[in-house]
Amino acid sequence: MGDLLIKGIPEAIAQGLSERAERAGRTLSEEVTVILGDALQQPVPKTEAKALSAFEAIREIMKPESEEEAALYAAIMDEIEAKRKSDLGRPFEDFE
């Protein structure tokens, strides 16, 4: 049988476990083993979906609904990127 060390248990929880073990006529180790065994028999609760970042949420809302829309979006983004790159060589106005 293996050992398990749990650090940082709040005093109130440790006291509650001791009292529960005493009422059940078990040692503290036996009581904790029973509690953990019972917990493992329970189904794992469903976790909530991972929270999306703002970028992921917007991306989900804005995703194209068809191939045509995806192609149009890609063309628009290519045009924006080409315009952005063409502006790279111009001087700053009123920059001090």
C-alpha cells in the first residue's frame, strides 16, 4: 500500500476529519481512505467549457459560413495586408 502526504490542510478540515474518524471507529488514515474511495466511485462532474479569450470568441462569431464567404474574407485580408505593406516605406508626418 502506498503513502500519501497532503500538505497545507486547514485546521478546521483536519479537526473535522479526526472527529469523523473517531465517530466511525477508524483511524484518521482509514477514514481518509474511505472518503477518497467513496469519492472515486462517484461519476466525474462535467467541467464547464473552457472560457474563450476575446479573440477566440470574436473569431467564433465571425467565422465564414460557406466556402464563398471564406474566399471573400481571404481576398479582403490579402488586400488589407498588401495595403499595409505598401505603407511601410512612407515617412511619418509631424514626427518629432
